[in-house]
Amino acid sequence: MMNIEFSFIIIDDSELDRYVTQKFLERTDGGLIIKTFSNATAALEMIREDQCEECKTPIIILLDLQMPVMNGYNFVEEFEKFHPKVQKNYMIIVLTVLSSTSDPNDIHRILTHPVVNSVIEKPLTKEKLITLLAQVRSNI
């Protein structure tokens, strides 16, 4: 039986970004469980239904900030309503496009939430992913 170290939830309204992120994850580590969502509402519903208080593997949420219907900020605010025992099983990593038109206050604002672990600039690269996984391992 394969030892699964992490699970991932990718929440991004861009089909291309979801596909690229999933492929990077699969190439970096073939033993990952990866669930993808095109909207944050569906991902919250899945977390609400799972309500895992003693998950065996940490679940890393790769969250896009700019999405229609429910954006990354709204997702984080809703996620923070879950019981702390549920929250501790998840690590939220925000994936966002940092451009000259981005407001630096947006990044600062999302990082003020204790459930958000870090922000990674899109596109996700192998180097960024390896750094992320090392960071996650050191926090377990």
C-alpha cells in the first residue's frame, strides 16, 4: 500500500490553471490525492460534509483569490467558521497572479487570516511546489 503524505484540493475558476497545477502535483509526487473544484462553494460543501477531525494526512488547499461567485477571501471567511479541530487538518495556500495591477493590500489582507499559510505567485512551478512541500513537511 502506498503511503500518502498529502492530499490536495485545488480551487480555481480557470480550467487551465487547475489542469496545470494538477499535472505539476502529479509529476512531483505520484502518490497524492488531488480533488479539483471550479468554485469555492463546492469545495466548502465537501469540507463541511467530510468534517474530518482526525485526518491521517494534511490537506493542502491551493486557493485562487480572484474567482466569480465566491472569491478566495469569502472562502477563507467561511472556512474560519469550521471547528478548529477541522481547520487544523488543512493548510490554505493562496495562488494568485501578482502583477502591476494587483493591490499589495490584497495579499496583506489575505495573510492576516491565521488559516492562510502562504501566498504563491501563479503560475505554479516545480521549484515553487518543491519549496511548498518542504515547508508543509516542516509544519507537520
